[in-house]
Amino acid sequence: MTTTKPKSALSDELRGLIEARMERTLQAIEDTLQRILEKQEMRFEDLKEVINSLEKSFSLLSQKWNLEILYTLFLRNSMGFGGLKKILGVNSRSLSDKLKTLTHYGYIQRTVQQGPPIRVTYSLSERGKNTVLLALPLLYYSSA
């Protein structure tokens, strides 16, 4: 009996490329933070305020369905409510609440197209797109 190795979602070559680029990006972020800290004296209270604001964002994004909605819109560009509901398998009430919250905080844009029938589509804002792109390395590293 032979055992076959499960097929990886990413080839080793692609995985190496992703990791090399993420390493450069992380190093650039670290260098930037070091420069900021060297040029500007930061009080503990200031740092605590920054961390608290980040915790609010992480709390919002870690709630069920929020990242899934953002990733779906990233991959599909824009979608209507019914399409999102079908792909995600989420109930209407939860999806409606999540879309309202993500719109309120500027992660997605809601566009109403006059009809008949009136059609509403959702797409990522620049903030939403950047959030998806920044969250990918975090998810990648946390799952490795």
C-alpha cells in the first residue's frame, strides 16, 4: 500500500516566493517603527492608546463572518446580498448586521443602483482591501 502526499494548496516554489516577500515587508515595517521610535519620544500613555485602538479593529475583524465577507468581496470585486448569502451560507439577519457594521467602519461600500428593480451591491473600500492584504500574512503565519 502506497501513501500519497496530500497536494498542497501552494507549490513549494510559490510558498517560498510568498515567504520571501512577506519577510521583506515585515522587515520594512520593523525598520519604519524603529525610525519612528528613534525620532519621536513616545509616552506609555500614547502607546497604550494606539494599542487600544488596534484592539478595537482586531475585535471587529475577528467576529464571525467579518473576514469571510471581506475575503469574498476581495475575490469577487462586488456582490449583492443574495450572492454573499449563498456563498457564505450565513443567515440573512447575521449577514445584514455584519454588512451594516463593516459599512459603518469603512471596510466596505454599499452602492444602490436605481431600478426597477433596485439593486444593492457591496464592494471593498480602500480600507477593506488593505485590511484583507494585511491580514493574509497574519493568517498565513498563524496557520503554518
